[in-house]
Amino acid sequence: MKELKIGLVMLTILILVAIFAPYIATKDPYLLNDDLIAEPSAKYIFGTDGLGRDVFSMVIYGTRTSLKIGIFVAAVSSTIGILIGGVAGYIGGKVDRIISEIINIFLMLPTFFITLITIAIYGSSLRNIIIVMALTSWTGTARLMRSQAISLRERTFIKSAQTIGESSISILFKHIIPNGIFPIITNSTMIVSSAILSEAGLSFLGLGDPNVVSWGKIIAHGKTYLPRSWWICTFPGLAIVFTVLSFYLIGEGAHKLLNPKIRTKG
């Protein structure tokens, strides 16, 4: 699939940038110098901000922050959603009704404002941001996994496993989850994109981790100097678009690849 290939290439570039950030960055991203609001040039590829920091180096190091948050949030929230949705869909009955109500309650909550309040109270470290985002973004995965489990539990191979006395836990982890996880892969890429955008929004509002470089933080600082110093906001903004687009393309390509109906038409 063309989308999947393009998305993987873009993601590979981001991963390489994050790994080799110390070698790619031309300056120390935290270094303050006397060249305030310098335009993009051979010396400063993306210019400098109002404190004299090199924007190019900050954008490079910001890749690490965004990828770390996006991937960890997606991994934790997807794991929670898969387990809760799998249990609800396979067991059914009162368990399913209770879990479904809990999911509906979480869906009605204004998650971004809950994240804002929680981080404001407990601190804006990367760990707290990841935990809060993961605990408020698992509902979509849970609903998707639940529907998969409800469909799979009526299949012949599941009935056969029940007949020979295989335990419910064994069936859930050996048959239900492995066979119903494919749509979750596509959904996880959307969670990564959402987490990156949410972190950028938090940093823009001044609630990001003050000890790390963040694209949202760069944009928040740069808005003070707009429109005269356009480069401070433009380059980290483009980095956010590039990253989110890469995961969107991966998700779209994976959906077409894993969906048998679309694959058959292709």
C-alpha cells in the first residue's frame, strides 16, 4: 500500500532524527546566546528565538519528546483497552453491561480538561503526562476490542476450545485477542497522533515538562514575536504536521492492508 510505505519512510526519518539528535543538532538546544531573533541562515538553519536559542536544534530534540509521549501513551492505553474490551466482549452478561457503562462514563468526560487539571495538581513531568493521557484515551480501543470479542466468541474454533475444557483466560489470550487485534493496530496510530497533538497543546499552555524541549513550547514562545519572527513558530509547527501525517498514513495503509474487504477489492 502506497500510504503505508510513505508513512513508514516518514516514521523512519523521525526515528533516526530522534536517535541521532546529538549529532544532527548544530547547537545545544538549551544554550542562550546574544543572537536574539536571528533569521534563518547558514549559521542558524531555522533561526533563533527571543532568548537566542537555536530553533533547528530545539526542533531536532523535540522529536524525541513527541515520539516518546506518543508511543508510550499508545502502548499503555491500547493495552488497557484491549484487556477491558476483550473481557467485556467475551464474558458478556452483567460484566459486559458494567464495563460498557464505565466506558460510556469515560466517553462523556472532557478528557483534555481532566488532563489539564490533573497535570496542574500533580506536576507536568513526562511521566505524569503519559499516565494521564493513557488513562483517558483507552475507551476507543476498548469499544473496538469489545465488538471484535463479541463477534469472535460465536466462531466455531472458540466453541471448540470451550468444548474441550480450555479456560476462559486461555481462550481470551490465545484466541480472542490475537484474532481481534488487527483493527487495534490501526487505532493505535491514531492514539499516537492524538497524544502528540495533546502534548503540544499542553506545552503551548505552559503545562508541559519544563525540563525537556517540546514543539508546543517552542510555538508558545514564538507567538510573542509573530508575525515579525515567523520562523520560531513555523518550523516546529511543520514538524508536528509531518509527525502526525506519518502516523495517519501508517494507520490508513495498515487499515487497507489488514481489512480483507478492502484487500479483496484491491
